[in-house]
Amino acid sequence: MAAASASPYDVIIIGAGAAGLMCAATAGYRGRRVLVLDHANKPGKKILMSGGGRCNFTNLNSTPANFLSDNPAYCISALKRYTPQDFLELVDRHGIEHEEKAAGQLFCKDSAKDILNMLLTECEWAGAEVRLKTSVEQISETNSGYHLHTGSGGLTCESLVIATGGLSIPTMGATGFGYEVARQFGLELLPTRAGLVPFTLQPELKEQLGPLSGVSCQVDVRCHEQHFREPMLITHRGLSGPAMLQISSFWEPGDSLAINLLPACRIIEDLLSLRKTRPQWTIGQYLAQHLPKRFAQAFTELQGWRGPLQGYKRSDLERAANTLGQWSIKPAGTEGYRTAEVTLGGVNTRQLSSKTMAVLEKPNLYFIGEVVDVTGHLGGHNFQWAWASAAAAGNDA
Ligand code: FDA
């Protein structure tokens, strides 16, 4: 064990992102002397880029069912004790204007900067210090806590909180630092992979869909018993949009996706009835009633559907309906951490307290936010986990 050197801090938090800043303010208000360290030149970079620059800061309908984890019960306690309503009250106290976009998804009306400024103001009011451009080179245990060897000297603290996030968007400062600390202290890591990430396509399909880049439509996409009914966006690289980002967290290499292109329609009934009432119509004309025209046309060509409906046998229409209701594609992969919103997996929560987020065998070492194996669906759930896990640790550290 290293010798303890004088340090004015009770709590050191590594990572000045969503979870780290929230935790700092919470612990600071309890009278703890708090320091937040970050290697980046600015705090909360992901907050600033989130929600298209307007930060989808919570989801009023967030429940534990909106999270993926190898230990699904772990998140329940923290989410119950710090709710979306609690965060909303904080946002309202700071006079930040917000709006509900899709059901329950709250965004800033003006800019994500409002949320970051709110957190920094809270840290200031709580007396928590934020120090940037500081990398932690080594961590060792002392008799009374931890000693940190940083680029600008040694620091000690009683409680150490790891809030360094996941691996997504390395250009924004993401590192595997939190996983290294977990490994150093003997914690198990669950395999990590990119989540909430666009799909790339096999060259042939990519070429066929290429001209449709920018086209979006409502679909119901299914993989591994999970499904999401949300918009899909065709991009010049592959498939994106909320539906694809959501299902990407459940997809594994080699899996196919089943995409219902007309989730609001009773496709076979529609086609059979149109064959009677409008026998001269084509399948393409039917599709154009429900899908963007460019997409309807390209998809019809892709499937080789030609001629009027009256020329189709019932079995042909059933096959077409099946293709439209369960268009099966096998993505080549995902865009990976370069563009992923989150990292799945991470520190195994079975070794952490669900009440405090502390390591069960080291009650003054905490892991919060994205570094742990709790990953939310798209729509404000990931920030809600950052706030809730940070509040749990901040009330204990
Ligand atoms: P976060 O990544 O926020 O913070 C980690 C901090 O640790 C960073 O400041 C980093 O610099 C620092 N750090 C890393 N390594 C370090 C080291 N070695 N030494 C010191 N510091 C280190 N979620 C949501 O709910 N609603 C949304 O609208 C969006 N939108 C969105 C858009 C995009 C483009 C992305 C990439 C992500 C989102 N998310 C989101 C997800 C959300 O941003 C994410 O879940 C939280 O920021 C996680 O908070 P953390 O504090 O755990 O990590």
C-alpha cells in the first residue's frame, strides 16, 4: 500500500461527464470535499453532442425494462430512488426550457449547453472542484482510501468514483480507463460492444439502396424476440434511424433483421382487396400509398414486381406480403464505436452494490454511468441511468 499524502479531498471522481458531474454535486451538497478529474480539455462533451445538440436528457416513461444488462435487476433500486421527475425538477429549478418530442422523451428547447451549464453550476454551488486536462497515471490503495498519481502530482482521497464512460466516440475523449481500473481491483468485465449504432450493408444491397440515401420510413424491426416500431433511415453507408439504432443493441454479427415495411397495414388483405377493386394497380402503386415514393419504386424494382395486380395469383401476393412484412436482411456489421451512442457490457454489476454503486468488497470504490454493464434504449434512458447511478454513489461516497 502507498503512503497517504496530504490531500484536501474526501471524494475524487474520474470523468467529468454526465455521471461524474452529477455525482460531484450530490456529494458536494453533503459537505464532502469533492474533486472531479478529466483528461479532456472540456467537461461533458457527450452531453453537448447528445440529442442532435439538444440533449434528450431523460425519458418520463423510463423503467428498468428499458435497460440491457446481464443482471437486469441491478438498475431497479437506483432508478427508483432518482427518477426522471427528480431530474426534471432540477432542470425546472434552473429555468431550462424543454419539450417532449416522442412520448416521454424530454429535450432542451434551446441547446444541450443548458444541461451542461446546469451541472457545472450545481458543482460550483456544492463546492465541487472540476479539474480538466489531467490524466491519472496510477491508482493505489492507502490505509484510508486511494492515492492517485496524476500528470500534475499526487492526490489522495477516501472515496474514489470511476465515471469515465464507455468506448463510444473515441474522438470525444472516450477511453477504456474505467475497465482498466476495474481489472486492477480484480473486478470481472463483461464483453463490450457498440450499441445504438447504425448498420453497414453487404456491397450489393448497399449499392441497391445507395440512391435512396436520406429516405426515411416507419418500420417495425425485429431481432432476437425484440422489436421496435420507429423510423428507419437509409444512409450512404447503410441503415440508421431510431429503429435501427434500437435493434443494434440486440443484434450480433451474423444475425438477420426482419423488417416490416408496412407495420400499420394488413398487407395481404390490402393486396387481395386491391386486386378486386383496382386490378390495374401495381404493387408499387400500393407501396407508394404508404412509403416514400422513391423507396416504393426502388423496392418494387429490387423485388422484380412488375405488372398489374390482376396478373398475380394469391400465392404470389402472399409471397409479396411476406417480403413486405418481413424483409430479411443480414447487415455486414455496424459502424462500431466510431459512431455508437453507447457501449454495451462493461463492469459486471454483480460485484457492485445496487444501493450505492460501490464495489461490494471495497466499499469506497464506486463505478457509475456507462462504464458499468447497464445500457439504456434510445430516448433519454442512458442519461437517466447516468443521473440515477450518480445520485446513488454521490449520496454514499
Ligand atoms: P461520459 O462519456 O458522458 O463521460 C465520461 C467522461 O470521462 C468524459 O468526460 C471523458 O473525457 C472522461 N474520461 C474518459 N477517459 C478518461 C481518462 N482516462 N481519464 C480522465 N477522464 C477520462 N443518451 C441519452 O440519454 N440521450 C441522448 O440524447 C443521447 N445522445 C447521444 C448522442 C451521441 C452522439 C452519443 C455518443 C451518446 C448519446 N447518449 C445519449 C448517450 C450518453 O451520452 C451517455 O450514455 C452518457 O454520456 C454516459 O455518461 P457517463 O458520465 O457515464 O460517460
